[in-house]
Amino acid sequence: MAAQSKPDRRLRWGIISTADIGTKKVIPGIQRSPHSEVVAIASRDLKRAQTAAKQLGIPKAYGSYDELLADPDVDAVYNPLPNHLHVPLTLQATKAGKHVLCEKPVAITAAEAEQLRHCPKDRVVMEAFMVRFHPQWLRAREIVKSGEIGELKTVNVVFSYHNVDPNNVRNMADIGGGGILDIGCYPVVGARFLFGSEPKRVVSVIERDPNFRTDRLAGALVDFGGGRHLNFTCSTQLVPFQSVQAFGTKGRVEIIIPFNAPQGEATTILVDTGKALDRSSARRETIAPSDQYTAQAEAFALAVLEGKSLPYGIEDAIQNMRILDAIFRSDVEGGWIKL
């Protein structure tokens, strides 16, 4: 078999920070994208940047974000900084002429996210919800749209892990830590993806860590109208687990590992009629090996290089933040919050 030739044009990426999500998952994913290459990485600690660059085969390392943003050989940046720096650095990057893939959540509040409307209109900005590009999610939505499970009525999601490290950014309330912003955003975006519509109102209950002041256990009911809803639980201090189940009037679809799908490996979804309560009536579908970070990078690169449309931009990110805001507000006010 003849080797595939490399594309004539590739998007040149710069990475802001040496955060684990970038070095362990996203950067390797970007490097496997046919239309992408990672040319630079920056950290406030030059040695950290140099070490990461050497480990990942990245040509340039910078000791400040400003230096990377001033590099004319960088077309786009990936921003995995702590949540409170997502908007400021994304604004700075776009005004420096860069396109931006910003890690989720795009901001800490919807009001902050709205500042992204000041990004130059000719720059591509997208929130990095990689699940929307994974074939297992695309297949689940295809099954829902086909009518095989009847009318989709409820999406049930559980997403949890256990982290009590006071030095971890996820446990720092002042910079956007806590479960809802870190992982509760996934059930919301996932339900919007599967329903293909926007919610009308939300109600929630939240428990906070007395020391960290972050939300460590949260549950929410998100009403999409027409008798349809999302019901989810997220936690930063429970046994690690994740599941997505979409229930219709005739069947259900279950994504076994919905969010942290193993990179480059096959995944499984179940399609069940419910005839046997022990799940023996479920049809197992194996989804071919895929890297959701590669798929995301490739879609982003083609949007920049070829002008291909992306369904997820700044307004989509603002909308997701509005829903998260309402979840927080519901707990404070003790009732339904209209969207």
C-alpha cells in the first residue's frame, strides 16, 4: 500500500501551558491530525516548556505566553489554562491574530463568556468539547434521529471522580474549580447534542466541600420541553464512574465510556429494546478505533484552512454557560430557573 502524502497546508498550532490535559491527551491528538502540526509550546516556566517540547517533539519552547502569541509561525493556539484564564488569554490570542481552541468550560460565567464576542470576527474560536467529534456520540445521535428507540424522552448521565488534593485547580473555588464547571458541563452539552434543541428551565441541588468551597456533588433536572429532560449527577468526591443513557419510547442507547473514551481504541454502545431487564436483549455496537482529540483538531484545522463550517462557535459556548449559570442559581434560590 502506498504511503499517504501529507496535505499541502497544515494548521500550525501553539500550545499555551504544559497542563496535563494538553501534554497527555490533546497535543498527541493534534499531532495525529493530517492537517495539523504543533510548532510551539509556552509556559511561565521556560524549563517546563522545554521539557514538554522535548518529550513531545515540538520545535519551539517559550517562557511566556506573550512570546508564543507574537510568533508569526503560529496560526492557532490551544488554551488549556485554569478556567479563570480561558477568556482573557483567548481574547489576547485572537487579537494577536490567532485562532483559538479553548478548553471547556469556556468561562466561569455566561457574562464572562460574552466578552468573547469582542474577538475578531475572522478568527475561529471553539470550546473544546471533544466528545461531539467522537464516532460513538455521532452514532448515538444517528440512532436517536433514526427513530429506532422511538421518541427520545430523557437523557440520564452520571460523571464522577475522586479528587481531594487542595493544590489541584479543580478544588480552587476562586479560579473556577468544582464539579459543575469541570464535568457537569458535559451532561449539558451532551443532552443538547442528542436532543438537538435547547432547554427551557432547570432545577438543581448542590453540596459544597466545607474547606474548598467548591461544589463536590450536584444533581440537576434540565427541562427541554415537550416532556423531555436531562437528569444528571456529577461529583468530584465519589467513586470514578461515567455513563450516558438516552431513553426513548421504544428503546435506549447507552454510551459505555462517554467522556474519557480511550484514545485510539474501539468503544462500545448498547442499543436495547428493554425486553430483558438483565440487558441480554441489548445489541452491542463496536465503534472503530478513534481519537476524539484528533477528530476535533482536524475539524478545527479544516475550518481555518478551508473555511469548512463548524457548528460550535462562541454563541454555542455562551449558551452552555447560561445553562450552567442557571444550575448554580437554582440551588441558591431553591427552585426552577427559566432559561
